[in-house]
Amino acid sequence: MRVQFVEKESRPERLVCEAEVVFGEEVGPLAGMKLVGFSLWRSPEGEVFVTFPSRASGVGNERRFYDYLRSAEGIAADAKRVKEWILEEFRAHSRAA
């Protein structure tokens, strides 16, 4: 499994790039597939952070967003671990470029 970064020419000001998780041959039915929709953004302070693909739902003016990628056990630290992995891969990618 690896992360692939996709640069967009026309993008919002603080969007750094998009990211895709590409599954290798060892993951059974997911072999050769990729999960898209991750984005790396730069905060006004210059810090880079990751957002997951999500779904908005709500009534009236109230909106909530539900990440598509969630822990099977409901442990918030699991999602943070994935975000940190993507950021580590991005840092390595940036150093190599």
C-alpha cells in the first residue's frame, strides 16, 4: 500500500495537493485499486494537514460531516494514525522532489 500525490494546476489557494491510497497486490480484493479524495491543505499559519473524503448531512442550516474512512472499533486515534502516515509520506515525497 502506498500514497500517491496529485498536484492540480487550478486549485484553491491553500490546497497543497490531493492524495490517493493505492493498494498493492497483497490486499486481496482491493489489489490494484485506489482510494481517492484525500486532500492536503495548508493552514493560515503554514501547517499542513490532511482531510478525508466525507459526506455532509444536516437539516436546515446545521451541517455535519462524516468521514468515509473510520475505525472499525470507533477509536479516533486510528484515523489520526492514517493522517500522520499520509503526512509522513508527503514529507518524504517533498524531500525527494
